[in-house]
Amino acid sequence: MSRFLNSSRFTQLILLFFFGLFANAQGEIENQLIDHYEDFSAAPRELVYVHLNKSTYVEGEMLGFT
């Protein structure tokens, strides 16, 4: 019986060790995702300015860009 308990404890320790490794690995992936998102959001934005010849338009009116 004691041999069974020892092997059971050994198995539990091995499983606990591997689950600890996986939990740590998930934290690293999360940090990498956050870093990639911050790098992406830090990129300069492209802005488009449109100069139109009128200040108001009627619904359905055609716009002409020059």
C-alpha cells in the first residue's frame, strides 16, 4: 500500500510541476501579445484631409473632387 501512495505522490508532484510550467508560459504569451498591440498602436496614423468647394450639400447632390 505504501508503494502505491509513493507512486501516487510522485505522479502528483510531476503533474503539479508541469501545470506550473504551462501557467508560466501563458503569462509570457500574454505579455508578448500586449507588447505587439502597444507597438501596433504606437505607429503613426495616416490622416486624410478633404477640401471641398462648398460648406453645405443637399442630399443626393454629386460631389466633385479636383
